[in-house]
Amino acid sequence: MVLQSIQSFDDFQKVFLHQFSSSKKYKTTVFSLFEVKQGPDETLRAYIKRFNRVALDIPPCAPETKITTFTQGLWEGDFFRSLTKKLPKDFEDLLSRAEKYINIEEAQNQKRVALKRV
């Protein structure tokens, strides 16, 4: 938009809205969950924490949607394969199963750190 002097309130309103429309906060929807993806170096614990932060900002959705979006965002590893072999009953079941994989992941990381010290 070319800067010109403002001649009327309508001109002012257009310029104002154009300037500040990019800072408008848009309502988060269930589609935001589809955008959450686990990074290749991201721990399962960190992914769950990030996924849950996004999930808190959306209106309640069907448990199946939450499970599906979470699983689709997972890095293809042992936990992903476990979820595809046996679907969780609900999201709490998924988190309970995830805790076992988190424990394994953290134990493996501790072992790697200990081996680097040697």
C-alpha cells in the first residue's frame, strides 16, 4: 500500500487494519494438531509435551482424532510400531504406553552419556 495522507476515517481504518491484521491471533482448531510433528532428534517426552500444549488450546475433539493426529506426527520408531499394532483404548492409554518407551529412551541416553565419559 502506498503511503498517502489520510483523507477520511475510512482511509484511516483501511490503513490501520492493513498494518495490524498480521498480528491478529487466530482461533486454534483441531487442524493444528495435524501440524505437530516429532522432530528426528526430539525425545518422546518433548513431543508429548509440545503436542499437549497445542491440544490444550483447541476445543475438545473426539479421542480418536487426538490419537490419530498424535500417531501421525510420531517419528517412525518402536513406539509408533507399537501403536499401529495395537491401537490404544483412549489417549490416557496412549500416554501410559508412551511412559514405558520414554523410560527406555532416557535410559539409553544416560548410557550414551556414561560411555562418552569413559
